[in-house]
Amino acid sequence: MSPERNLQRSEGLRISKRTLYLTKDPDLIRQQLEGKNISYISQEKLLSDVSTDELLPNKAALSYTGKEEGLLGKNVLTGLRGGIIKPGDVIKGNFQAIVAGSSFGKGSSRIHAPLALKEAGINVIIASAERIFSENCVNCGMYIVKPNSDSAQKLLKHKSVPINEVLKSLPKISQEIMKKGGLLPYLKAIEEKRLPMPTITTAPRPMTITEKVIAKKVVNQDGSVGVTAVKPGDECIAEPDLDFGYELQSPPAKKVLRDEFGENIKARRPEKIFLHNDHTALLKDESSKILRAEQTLFAKPLGITVYEIDDVKGAPAICHTKMIEDIALPGQLILGNDSHTCTLGVVNASAVGKGAIDLAGAIAYDKMALIVPESIRINFHGKLPQGVTMKDFMLQFGASNELKEERIGSGRVFEFGGEVLSEIPFEEQIKLTNMSVELLGFSGIVEPNKQIVKYLKEKRNLTEDEIEKLMVRSDPEAKYARTFNIDLATIEQTVATPGDTQNGKPLSEVEKQKIKIQKAYIGSCTHGTAEDLRQAAEVLKGKKIAGGVELFVQANSTANLEEAIDKGYIKDLTDAGAKLLPIGCGACMNAGPGSTQEGEIGIYATNRNFPGRTGKGVAYLASPAIVAASAIKGEITGLEE
């Protein structure tokens, strides 16, 4: 059983060991690793936008089956900006705290990053951290402290600070989770009525789509579900409609369940839980085989559905695609332990990315801790220019000053609307929700439109009346943190330069640099639909890729692959020299063929290009058509070439 900490007011937190300042100056980081102590660094000199891929490279996470003691801690921060930190450096440095800038822990929901920090001796993070990472840290018992707070200043002077003072900047739910020693002990205390259920007292008010979905799923003191209204900042325990996860997150989820229940683990509502063996589907190493096999061994006795891989074809689908094609419905509240869970918002569902411990809580108690987010409304009008896609919009929008520098998307839901959505293919709308997390969003959600109805009719055999009853619309007077009115005619072809999805630049600017490429890749949960493959095939038909370039293409589900074969897209692609890969996450997370080697430059139709994300080389991000055109020319180029 996990012991409850029951932290008392008299208890204090103190940094008794060293503090590692992650600075923009790599030499200063090295000096600290070699023994130099720093007492203070100003915020403007601290490193921002440190992704979870940098906190722990994918290769280390992929090798972790839960039995490799010390593996995570040894490799912590080794992905940071060009490998300035080597394996074991942080442990040798005897650090207890890390200080960094804004958007610390952006990206993946994998709990491996905070686990690695903890294993390396870190238990205090002084930084402006992103939501999923912060929640994972709380669930792991690590302290997240705001950089300009009194607590931070005292801690950095090695003074003892009362625990309650350290925790007071956290949401109340997070404070209680920390005090109870974890999410599962907290949920257990609520179930046993040793702690009160958080209570929503918000009066009726106009609500956004996300607020309406959450309001219907709030659990009340008497066990009933649903309240009249919620508002941003309300804290609650909610009952998700669906939960899903994948093999990399299963070991830590299984561990916390075993710590809490021993071998007597039960799934309260197994019929609503779906686990996928998809992230390692293209890997044949022993660790990947163990991850897949042990997820199945864990889940099957509990009655949980597991999607297995085929050694030749790969996974039946990448998890998000499978959930959209077969399971998720409008109006649902969905918990997924992947940052791209937000993809499911394309069917008008509220899909929340969380970590492995949150999935464990859903398995054991059918509950999730939730803080109602603010929403940003995006209204579309006009028409995209020829050859421009919604991927171009997300790259261009994400690079705007408000989104990149001011970070207004952080922790907020992107609600996409406008009558023009009924004319934009469903497959293109997927890019909006899938990439909402790349703009630091809590999630993304699409308002009801004809394309959602068309998709659900074809894929699920639902009638229009059945679909309409499920759909959720925002109230006319709903309050938004910001509203953007986007004329699609102003969107241009855009490429994200290496290091961050928000490094969007006009293709016309990037072309002038004549950047030679060695790798090109079209696939992942973002770009593996039949429509994506059509866009690439249209460019490549009758042509050949350039010498010295490898082009990899990949469908993200069996259904999309079969459609692409039937319509001739796969033949056009392979005739041009493309290599067809099995279904799975693959090189998008450096987990299969197509990953960049040291010194290589790639252009990817995927969602993320943090340092180390796609391998040891660097990656540009673009639409499938631009990737295809670049593969033909051998350098990053547009369709006109």
C-alpha cells in the first residue's frame, strides 16, 4: 500500500543539496555539472521550452519496462539542446532542484520524464511548467514551484519553507494529492469519505462546448453525476466516458496499481478502457516485445480491450485514429494517457491528455481529477488557397506572437468553429485538434458541422438524428479567454524549422535557403489518413524521388491503408520510390525506420520536431504535399517547383 504522507503545517521543505540552473548558455550548464555553484540567474537567461523529449530522450523511455533500475535517472536531461548533458551527469552532480524558464515540460504526457528527474535525486522544480507535466509531477510527489514566488526565493536561499506554503500556489486538488501521497490514495480517501468530494457551486451561466461536456460528468457528493454549470477554474472529480492508453505508459500505471492494491487489482469499468500496442509497433527489440506482452498480460485478466500488433502489418491503428474510427462519440469526456489525446476532439468530444497514474486512477476508480479550463474560440471563414492545408494554418498560427511568445494557448482549450468547417474535409479538421497540444493547449474541440456527421454516418452507421442528439454546441453568450477570426485565404504554405513546432516560417522564406534533405516522412496520427496519402501521391505520381533521399510513407490505420491501396495512392507513392511502413508511431518519436541519423536533415509530415524527437538529426515539419515535393527535388521546396 502507498503510505499517506499526511503532511503537517509544521513540516518544511528545504533544498539541502545543489540546484541546477538550466540556462541559455550551454557552457554555464557544463560548469555547474563540473562543480560550479550558482546562487541566482535572472529569468531572461533561463532556458524556456524544454520539452519532455529533452528531459528524457525517447530511446530511454522505449527501453524502460519497469524493471531497469536507474535507467531513467541515468539518462535524465541527456536530450537537452545538442546533448550538453551526458548520461549520469545529473546524478553525479548531487542536485535536488532544477530552475528553468517558461513552458518547462512541454510535449509528451509520458510520466517517464518526472520519474527520471525523481530517480536522479530531483524533487523540486522551479519553473513555469506545462499542464500535463505539472500534473504528472504532482502525481509523483514532486514539488512544482512558481519561479517568482516567495517560496521559490526562500528555497533558493536554502531556507526551510512550510509545506503548506510551498503547495498553496497549486490547485486545491493538487495540494490534496500531494498531501495524500499520490492520486490513488487521494481517490481512495474520497471513496471512503475520509476526504470530501470537491463541490461545484457555479450558478447557471452560458458555457463553451468543453464546459458543457465537463458539467455533465462532474461527480457530486452523493455519487450522482452532472451539475447545472461549471466555470473556468472549478475543480472537480469527473467520470470519463472512455479511457485509453498504450504500452509505454503501462509499466508505471501497473506499478502504482500494484503499490496500492498488491495483486488484487480490479478494473471498475473495463468495458470503457482501451489499451493499444502501437507506439513500439515498428520495433523488434526485446524491450519493445516485453512492453507489448506485459501490457496484454496485465490488461486481459481485468477484462480490458487490448489492440495487438501484427508482426508484418504493425498495429491495427495508431491509438488516436482507432478511437476516432471505432469508439469516440460527440459529447463524451475522454481520458487518454497521451498528449495527442486532444485529436479526438475532432468528433466534438472533450478529450484530455493525462499521464499513466491518471489512467491507473481511471482503471481503479472510474474517476479523473479535473480543473475546468478556459477556452479560446477560433472562427474560420473564407477559403484556403490552392495547395494550402489546415496543417499550414496550425504551423502559421502557432508561430504568431500571441501563441509563441505570449503563450496564450497554454492550458486552454482551442474551440474551432465557423460555417466553413462544413466544407473542410474531416481529415483536414483532424490537424486542428491533433496539433492543439503543440500550441500548448489543454485540448482542442470542433463544433458540430456536416463533415463530422458525414464521417460518423459512414464509419459508425449512425443516423443524422442519432448524431445530432450527441452533438454539443457552445452557448451564444459563452465567455472566451480570446477570440480569433481567421480568414483562410490569408494562410500560406508554412514549414516549421527544427527545434519546435511553433517555429513556423513561410515556405517561400525556407525555400531560398536551398536546404538539402536526406529523409522525408509522411505518417503518424497527424498525417496517415487516406486523404494525406492522396495529397502526397498527387505530387509524386509519375515522378521519382531524388537520389540520396529516402521517403517513408505510412497509413495510421488499416482502414486508411486499404482505402489508399484501393484508390491507387500507395502504388503511385511506391512507384516513385517511397518505402511503405507498417502502421505504428514510428519515426515520429524515433521508434522505427525513417528516423534521422546524426548530421541528417529530414522533412516530416508529423506533429513534433523537438531536439531528438525524430532521431539524432534535425527535422522540419510540413504538409504531405510539401514533403513529397521536397523528396522529388532533394531539398525543401514547394509545389510550384
